[in-house]
Amino acid sequence: MNKNVAETEELIKTLIPLVKDAKAEVVFAPPFIDLPKAVELTKGTNVGIGAQNMFYEEKGAYTGEVSGEMLKDLGVRYVIIGHSERRQYFAETDDSVNKKVLKALKLGLTPIVCCGETLEEREAGKAQEKVVGQIKKDLANVEDVTKVIVAYEPIWAIGTGKTASKEQADEVCGWIREAISKMFGEAAAEATRIQYGGSVKPNNVQSLMSMENIDGALVGGASLTADFAKIVNFE
């Protein structure tokens, strides 16, 4: 929940030339009120626009919600689903996440599905159980998992300044890929992009991206300034 329309416009105009030659796929996901301006500003560029959430019904008496149909009509192409803050503060469950994932795919949106464990779960040795359990439920009944992006975001590393070591992050992303392989087959698992999210910054992105099972980054606080371009263009 950062940046009004004018602030979003300023940041996007600054970032577009800085990421125009990026080797990575670049997506911005501003708050709902900023989406129309963000889509307008990024037309004809290599930047895609994503939403931070969506509801799984098309329309109706769901005050405060935004449907996937509305997002698609705006020109939004991606949607973050099941972020830990949505689960923590707004009571999202694996069941609701799964419904949103299936609806997004039906509409041709690319869901960025988040999973991750708390510090208590990690210290109790339950990280694998938690994350694999989420994957099994969140991706249930998906037909083509390669159209989904999975983001591993250890809850204990979000906004805390703490970052999972590259070995820790790669281990969990490996568990995720193995779980996807068992559900959808090895080829599908290899073709599915798995991101790491959790205090990703310009000074640690290179080491994280060097790992076998990490295909990209879901960037939070470090995406609020032009420094985001340093993450996109890491070498």
C-alpha cells in the first residue's frame, strides 16, 4: 500500500528507460487505484502490469473486492495471489487462493502464487511441510502449471531486513519444484518459474539468482525507488 497515482507515474516514467534492455521479464504491481495509469504508461514497453490481489467471482455483492474480469479489462496481465500479508491480515486461505488461481488462469491472467513459512514453523522444522502443503492446495486442479509463477516468500524475511541465505532459499524452491514435479510431471516442473521474495535488494540479488532453483525475484520495498532497476539489471 504505497504511492498514489502521481507518485506511481513518476516512478514508472523513471524506471521505463532504466529497464528497457532488461534480460528479465519485468512486471510492476502497484495498488488498484494506480493500475489504469500504470497500464497507460507502459503500453509499447517491455514492462507488464500486475495487480496485488483479485476476487474469484465475476461480479456481485462483494463490497471492496475487484474481479479478474475488471483487471483484464484494464489491460492488467498478472496478479499476485496469496501473498503472506493477505493471508496474515485478511484471513486468506489455501482454498480461496486456489479459487483465485483457477479464475485467473481461466481469464488468461498470469497468477504469481505466494507461499512461505513463519519463523516459528522454520524453527520447529516444519518449513517443508508448510510450503509443500500450500503448493498442493493452491495449485490443485490447475491444468497447465507452466502458466503459473510461484513465489517463495519466507514470512520471517518480508519487510524485516532479514534475507534467507541463498542456500536456504534454493532449498525451499527445490522443495517447491519437487512438489510440482510430483503433481504435474518433471518437464512441467522444470518449465515453471519459481521466484524468491523476501528483502531482495541490489546487493543480494546476484547471489540469490545464481542458485539452481531460483528463477526470479518478487521484490517488495526495494521496488519503491529507481534502485529497482539495479535488481532487474543485475549481472
